Amino acid sequence: MSSGSGKKPLHFWILMSLVVGAIVGVIANVIAASNPAFKETLGTINDKIMGPVGSIFLAMIFMIVVPLLLSAIVLGVGEIGEVRKFGRIGGRTLIMTVVFSGIAVALAMIAVNLVNPGRGISQEKRDTLVAQYKDDADKKYAAAEAPEPPDPPVLGIVPKNPILEASRALSGGILPFMFFAIIFGLAMTKVDSEVVAPLRQFFEAVFEVSQKVIDMAMTLAPIGVFALIFKTGSSLGFDIFILLLKYAVLVLVVLAIHMFGVYSLLIKFIAKRNPMDFFRQCRNVMITAFATSSSNATLPVALRDAEKEVGLPKDISSFILTVGATANQNGTALFEGITIIFLCQLFGVELGMADQLKVLGLAIVAGIGTAGVPGGAWPVIGAIVKGFKVPGEAIGVVLGVDRLLDMSRTVLNVVGDMAIACCVSEWEGRGVAIPEEVQG
Ligand code: ASP
């Protein structure tokens, strides 16, 4: 995706500001350690400039949480509801979607709990981190975090008042709010389609506009990322970057395992195809997803190549790829699982078995609620971590390194849809071979 900032693409500027912000921040941290006067100035710079600049960028992302999640989930559930129209194909797609996403998130949870990338930080640094973000969060969410929330949701999940949950979506209301969206979406599929058409159109428009807002926020990313990374580096020093590196490598490794391990097995044993051929046939799709960081932007290429390269029946592939662009995001679900646990570890929040299962479920549903645009995962992650008492601003710590991860997880999102299309086609007895002339 290119931006208005000169001829270079936006991700170039984001990566530049990440590197420069980190280097300058760590240098400032080193100088401050031996120079009290500078330390004070640095504190002021962080409080008065870097903090607010970073917060504006993050607020642009947070402000869209409620409309984005509501519209994405209502439409996603609606599309899955369409499944009934497609009868058996739809049912099989649904099973595959749950299997693919479930394996992705389970893999993520196992890996992040084995490697524990967020734990290797001294208690002193953790306290600094917590204090720094707690201050910001306290100021910002003081009003939303009333000590005794009125009308708490039943079992913490079923809301009595969805408007109330929407207003505290960034302070723990996200799960009940998602529940409301799912029920609303399901109910819409049960009402006469003519009656419900205007409402559907309305949500489609809200979804489109929400994605544009994320796009707009992302154009601020080079500045926002610089401010966030500088603030983190200058107050925590070099150690934090070692943790971030560990986290980023973990995400990439688990994405690779899911892509080349899990997809290969599913392609070989369910779709009964050669996995190497499959990946070769998906090459254009992978390149487009990597370059654009957007499942939506890759959809046209995916639709074309599913037919021309992979040799899938058009009716099956167009249904699955279109539904999948919104409702099946394996790479994102996997990434969300790792990131939520990483942030909890970093901020010293211990998660028991029940909480881990909650993250697992949330990450699977979040795959549906994530828009297929660059950075689409962040509003959802911000809202979820707040529910675990990690300040939403904490995502600023990891957002700086996100671009490469975003490009990579988008590849899985789209290839996952192609793989499901292959499996369902085979299951339907229509896993046709590729015509000789289009091979290669
Ligand atoms: N960029 C991803 C996609 O378009 C969404 C995300 O994970 O941020 O599929």
C-alpha cells in the first residue's frame, strides 16, 4: 500500500520510524542514566510530546472499535448464515473454518506458553512499564471504569444492556458486546431477507467506513510509531527490544508452522493434493497479500487464481473466498492469541486455565471481527487486552514492530481460504485437476 508520504510505500516509513525511534530512544535512555538533568527533560518530552502523539495515533484506532466490531461480526455471522442456502457446501466450509482457526489459535497458545516471550524482563522494568501505562490509562478511562459497573452481564458474557457494554468496550465490555453482535447477526439471518436488506446495507456501509478510518489511522503510523517506540526505548532501554524481537520471531515461526505444516497436512490428507504444487499455485496470492497487508485487497487476485491456477470450481471457490475474506482469518487469529498472552505476560497479568480458554475463544471470534485491512487486528486486540486489565495503550509497545507481522499473517489469512476451498471441493467430489495448459 502506498501513502501520501513521498514515493516510498507507507510500510517503508513505518519501518524507518521504528528503527530510528528505537535507536534514538535507547541512546536517550543511556544518557539519562548518568545525567539527572537530562533524565528530567526526557521525562517532560515523553509526558508532553511523545505520550500525547502516540496516544492520538492509538485513539484513532480505538475510536473505531465499536462500529467496526459490530458491523464485521453481524456481516460475518450473516455470511456464515448464508451457509444454509448453500446447504452441504456451506456446512462443510463452516466445519473447515472452525478446524483451521481452532488449530491456529491452539498452536499459538501452546507456543506462547512454552516460550513465554513476555516474561524475560526485570521486575523493576516491569514496574516502570506498568506505572507508565497505568497513568495514561487511568486518566483516559477513569470515567469508563466505574468501580461498581451497573448492570453487569450475566456470567460475564450475556449483556443486559449492549449500549452500556459498547460504552465500556475498551474496559472489559468487549466480550458481552461481541456476544450481542453474534446474536444480532444470527437473528438477522432469520428475518425475511427483504425486510432486513436495508439494515444489512447499513452495516455494509458502516463496515466500509470503519475500514477507511483504520486506513486513515495507519497513515499516521510513521509518526505514531516513532513516538511510541521512542517512549518505550527511552524509559526501558535496550532490554525491551530483545523481548520484542523474541515475540516477533515467535509469531513468524508459528505462522510458518501453521502455513507449511498444518496447511500442508490438510492439503495432502483432506484435499488430496500435492502441497508444493498448491503453494506454487498460490504464489501470486501470497505476494499480493504480503505486499498489501490486506485480505480485502487480495480478494480479486485470489478469486482469479483459485480458478486459473488452483483449478477450483468457480461456484465453490467464489463462495468460500468471499466469506473467508471476512470470516476466516487464521493468521490474524493466531497472531491475536500470541499477542494477547505476550502483553499479559509483559504487564505481569497471570492468566489461569479459564482465562487462557477465554483468550482462545476470543481469538477465534476475533478472527471474524477483524477487518481485512492493514492493522485490522489492532482495535480488536486493544479492546481484548483491556478486559484482562492490561492498559489498551500497551499495544503501543508492540505496534511498532507490527508491519512485517501484518504482511506475514495476511498471507496466511488468504492462503487459509484457498486451502479450505481445496478441502471442500475435494469433499464434494469436485477437487478437479488443473488443466495442463494453465499449469506452470
Ligand atoms: N491485515 C490483516 C488482513 O487484512 C488483518 C490484520 O491482521 O491486521 O487480513
